Amino acid sequence: MFSLFRTSRKKPVVRLSPPRQQVQFPDAPFGTDWLWQPDISHQAISPSEFAHCPKRQNIGDSAVLFHDCETQEITARQRRDDADDRTDFGLQFEIGTFDGSFLSLACDLPGDAWQDLKKRHVFRFEADLDCPQEVSIYARLNAKHGPNVEKILQHMGAGSDHISAEFDLAYTQLNIGRLEKIWLDLIFEDPAGKTFTLRNIKLSRRPRAEL
């Protein structure tokens, strides 16, 4: 449906202990061995506002907004919330008339994401969502290995102020030896006339318990 998030020269990667060590990190699932936040969540970007977004709009160093609207009544802006001690910045979307078939935000995961990666790993996406109206969001993890792309799609529902999705690699045909790229798509369903903000965006990785 889409593809998203580009690699940054300054990836804000939180380097953690090797996967063999089960170290607990604050607000992360037990056993997390990799944790990352895109720059839009933890540092000021310039410019901070994008009005009448074209069909492909880079946002900071780590995000790309995609859509197929002709009206382009889409504004994205980074907003700071000093009252929220979990994150410094949020990314707000204001959608007017929406005559397209999709709106999505994408991010390439940095290379650390697949260092020592195994098929028993589970990736987790989570974020806080501020939205007066209900907005339905899908998260899709994509992994390119050779000529093939594995895709795992999860629906995160509507009406929640915290959204999350998990992607278990055990149920894919991923060839880790040929892995070239991993990226995440956030797909916003029926966004017309809505304003919503994503805060505290995080991606993490942990090994699944072996049975």
C-alpha cells in the first residue's frame, strides 16, 4: 500500500546491552535489547511545520509522510509539550478535505535494529495518541531480504490514548542472512477532517521466550 521512513545521518539510537543479557529498561518490555526513538519525538526539527504537504514529505531526519491526495489539505507540525515528562515533542496532523486513498507515515529503522537479530525476536511499536475524534491506525513492519519483502500488519484500533503493536518474526519467512532493510509504516484510516498528535514514539526489540 505504501512504503515509509528514511535513514538518518544522525539516528538517535539508544544503544543497549547485547541481546544475550536480559536487562530491563524503564517503560520497556522485559528482555528488551534494542530501543530507538525517531528524532521527531526527542529533538527539535527544522522546519517544524509542513503545510499543504506534497505526496511525499520528509519530516526531520527519520520520518516521511506519504499520501495520494490532490487537494493536499494536510498539515504536519512538531509541537513541544513541557507538561509531558515522557517525551519532549509530538507530531501533530491536521487533515482537511481528504480525497485520496491513503495517508501514511514511515520510518527506516537504523542498522542496529537487526544486529544479532534472530527469528525469535519480537519488535514492538508504541506511542501516545492525542485525538478528540476516533482515528483508526494500522502499523506495518516491513523487512526486505533479497528480492522479497516480509510484511506484518497490525490494527491498533481507535479511541485509545496509547497505541501499540507487536511483530513476531517467528511467523515470517524472513531470511535474516539476506536482510537489507527494515521499516515501519503507520497507516491512518479515514483521516478526513481530523486532528491528532503522536507522542512518545518508540520502537523496541526483545527475544521471545523459547518453549
